[in-house]
Amino acid sequence: AGSFQEAGVIQCAYNLNFPLHAVTASSAQCPAWSAFSVSSPAVVLETAEDRPEAVVVRLYEAHGSTVVAWLQTSLPVKEAMLCDLLERPTVRGCLPLEQQGVRLSFTPFHVLSILLVLRQ
């Protein structure tokens, strides 16, 4: 019912096309863990690519709206910066790391690539 945004169509499509795969683990109880989270359902974290001493995260706005979202990670990030689609840092420079994570601003259907440099 309602709009595709209210119905969660984007998330349902991802669940159908990219189902979770169970991996057998030891019987020891482990706390729940997630490498990334995004504060807005309008923003989709499409991919995170590993590279030496860094991770490139690509996100996009999927609802056709203007939105501010927070990207949070449990990884030890020392620096975050915008990069282009070829994963080269842009002239806009570094993004501040805040308690809530990295603040990102999106216009409708905007794609952002973020280079997260990790502490060693």
C-alpha cells in the first residue's frame, strides 16, 4: 500500500536479487555485528570495495528526494573523503568524522563514492 518508498520496494528487490547466504560458524555465541549502516531508507549502500589500507563505499539516493544521511561503520576509519567514480579523491576534500559517522547530502538519484582510509 502507498508509494514505492513507503512499501519498501527497493529493499524487497535487493532481498530477492541478492539473498543472504548463511555461513556455518562455531557454536560460540557471537554478538551481532555490521560493518556499515545508513540512517535513511532513501539511501542505498550499493557496494563496499576493499583496497590496501582503505575501503571504497558507493551509495545512492533511491527515492527521488533530497536527503541528509549518516554513514556509520564499525571499521577503524582515520579519514573519509569523497571520490569520483574512478575512485580518485575529489577536490572537495575530506569529510569530517563525527560521533554519528560521516554526514552525506544527496539530491534525487545522486551517487556518492566515499574513500575510507583505515587506521593500521
